[in-house]
Amino acid sequence: MPQHAQNTRVCRDCDGFATAAITTGTRHRDGTRATLRITCPACKGTGHTVSAALARTGR
């Protein structure tokens, strides 16, 4: 039997790329670049949305 992939809804705000690293252009004293990690506020960094039925039950 063929295996089917689980259908999970991808967040439409971030298209599944929930975390981004943004380089600020500055460097630390050891030479590494200073970066900011930004997570999607809609899916809270998971990349997937929660169905409306589950969202309503978790008051």
C-alpha cells in the first residue's frame, strides 16, 4: 500500500517558513555577525496553522 503524507495546513502568512534570521550588518567582537531571529506571529513559529475547530475549543 502506498503511504500518504499527512495533510497539514501550511501557514498562509509565512508559507511554512516560520523562522527567519536577519543579518544586521554589524559584527561581534569575535567576528561573528549579529543576527535577529524572527518568528511568524500567526503560527507562533510552527509553520502550520491550527484548524478553526481546535482553535475555538482552547479558550
